[in-house]
Amino acid sequence: MSFPYKKNIEKSMKKFYDSLCEKNKRRYAAIESEKLSHGGVNYISALLLKFPNY
């Protein structure tokens, strides 16, 4: 799987993430980052958590 994802996919992922409780947010972020190659954790963290370093 390649990244970055298309903007509409990112928007859907963020909307879904925001609907989850904290415990499930962590699980979802972990699963999504595992799908990606090197850099996946940073990409998903930046996308879902809006870390400024990405």
C-alpha cells in the first residue's frame, strides 16, 4: 500500500477516527500504520493526531 493517501481518503479516515473512543483510536491508528511501509507511523500520526513535525 502506498501513501500519502488521496485527500478524500484521508478525510474519511480522520472523520472515522474522530468518532472513536480513545482506546479504539489507538487501535485504529496502530492498524493503519502497520499497513504502510517505512514511515507509516509518522504519516498516520500526522494525519490523525495532527502532529506538527510531519
